[in-house]
Amino acid sequence: MNAEIDSIEKLLFSQYKAYFVPILLLVGSFLIIIFAIVPQIQNYFSEKDEIAVLRRKISILKQNYETLSRVNDADQDVNLQLALSALPTNKDFIGVLNAVTLASSHANVTIGDYAFQVGDLSGKSDVKGGLPINLAINVNGGLSETKRFVDELLKTLPLSGVNNIQIQNTTTTVLIAFYYRPLPPQKFSVETPLPILSPEKKSVLDKLATFQSQPNQSPTFSLPSFQ
């Protein structure tokens, strides 16, 4: 029986041995493609993606360098101080009182009692991103005097808005909201282009530059009370 099996195997081998070598070569080539060539192709595309990312980073760094090279430090300092005068980073009570003093002086009106108030705790604001400091102040005069005072105040820094006006005989109570805004956390990434001052924002700064400001001076009336 074993002899017959051996004889059949030898017969099959002799008949198909011409195909064994091509089959082995084909299988070997297939294995080489799977385990050698395919990984190299994958590495090629991976490295190509990494090169593209690196080129983008280099392009952004070059763009940021060109942006910084065009920046005038003196102009940037002026713009920063102007923006901080318009919208302080904290509750600048002295700045608020200075603005009231300056506005009343230009309007030629006298100021009576006043008090800072807690205000709306919901955080609503007429100035985008700004938080209010509410001040109730008495203006000695009627509608005409109050209008002159409010007109001057709205042209004075820090930014403010009038929420309410109550006229009683020769005294007018004005509820004013002055605004401040804490600076957000600063994040810098080499993958992000530096922002530039847009024409719209430059126009806002130019308008603010026409406003009145009286920094670093003490108010001409007594310290405030709080309600």
C-alpha cells in the first residue's frame, strides 16, 4: 500500500514539478509585497503628510515674522493704553470718578451725592464682553444741565452708558454703567497666525482717541459709598 502511494506521489511530482518553481516564486513575491513593499508605501505617505505639516508650520512662522517686523512698538503701546483706558481690566473706581469729574467740568455742572451700586448680577452688558460698574449720581440742575453732563460723559473714557434718568425739581439722578473687562488667558501656538489690527478695529481705536481721558488723577470729591 505504501509502495503504491509513493508511486503516485512520484508520478504527480514528475508531472507537475514544472509548476512548483513558478508557484513558489509567486508566493514569495506576494509575501515580499505584503511584508516589505506595502509598509514602505505606507511610510512614504506618512512622511509626506509630516512634511506637509512641517511646511505649513514654517509658512506660518514666516508669516508671523513678517507681521511682527511691520509692527511699530510705539503705535502698539499707544493702542494698548487707549484700549485699556476705554475698557479697564478691573473695577477702576478712581478712573470712573475721574471721568465724572472731567465730564462735569466740561459741562459746567456741579455733582452732588453719588453711590456705587451692586447692579444686575446676571452680567448683562451693552458693551460686548464688558462688565458693568453701576453708579448713581445726582446732578445739580434740570434737563439742560443733565443733557450737557451726559453728552460729555459719553465722550469720556472709560466707556459708559446711561441706564436711567430721574428729574426732581433742581436735582437729577442719573444711573450710569461704566464698563470693564478682565483680560482673557493668552494662548500662543506656532501653528496659528498672529492676528493683525483690522481696518474696522483701527477705526474703533481712532474714534476712541477722540474721547476725553484723565488718568492718574484723584477725584475732586469725596470717596464713594456703596449700595
